Amino acid sequence: MAELRVIIVPSHEVKPVDQLNGTITLARLRKALELWRTGKFDLMILSGGKVWSNDIQTKPFGFTMLKWIVGQLGGPEPGKIIAEELSRDTIENAELSLGIIEEEHPDLSKDRNRVEITIVTEPSQGRRMAYAIRCGFGWPNVILVDSGVNIGLARKLWELWLYIYHLSDPTGASPIVKKIREKRSG
């Protein structure tokens, strides 16, 4: 049985300026909050950097997501709910969130079998992120929880292409991914 249970919520989008209403990001947060309130989790990481221009996004996703969660809970939970504010894509959501787990719980992260990671997102993105966490970064215990958002066929096909691509690059180290990240540095 896991000694540390973690929820990771990767960001998706905001509406101008820094608004969550009606977004996939908000649907993910609502599902994560539902899980958090069960009392079965020790840590929640809200993951996302600033990837859009200032007319859409002035603050990192992680900050905006944390502000919403804190508002719903009626106050902060220091050391339990943490914003990761530097990631620019799904693979960095995984990598930088895992870095937070290692930083906050170095004793447990040495034996990764003692940590259970629950990703709250849509199944298509979740498969990519879980693959990166398991195969790219070596954390075996990953659970996917569906946010409940129907993303449509076009997005599912895009996610399938990305999944196939990441089978050969699970840590996002390729020149193609690096170039896309440079463009996303809002």
C-alpha cells in the first residue's frame, strides 16, 4: 500500500485574462477537489506555467489553479497543495511535478513504489502523462482519473499522435519538443 498518495492536475487553458470559467482546466480542478475532499490524499500538485501571451494569461496556470482551489477550500493548506508554475507541456507537467514530490518527500521518493500518483485529466492526455511518469521517469504507481470532459474527435486524434510520438521520446528531450517549448514560453 502506498505511503504517499498524490494528485497531479495538469493545466489546459484559461480564458482572457487568467479566467477559468468554462475551461477544461476548471473541470479538472473540480474533479481533483472532489477526490481531495475524500481525505485519501496527502499532496495535490497543480501544474502549469505561463504559456500564452499577456492578453490571455498574465500568471502561470499553477498560480491561477491554486487560487481557485484555495478559494473553494476556504484557505490554504501549506505543504499539502502546491502550485508548479514552470511547465509548458504535458511532459514537463509530469517531470516538474515529480520534482516537487522528491523535494517535499525525499525519503519516500527514493523508493518510488511507496508513492501512488493520481492524474486528473482526460484519458487521452492521461495516457501520455502516465507513460512519461512510468517509462520516462520511473515511477510505477500511476492511476488515471477522468475529468469528465468530452474533448471531441479532433483533439483525441491529436492526443493519439502525441502519444505515438512520445513512445519514442517519453521525457520530451527531442529537438522538436524543445523548439515547441521555446515558442510556448509566454
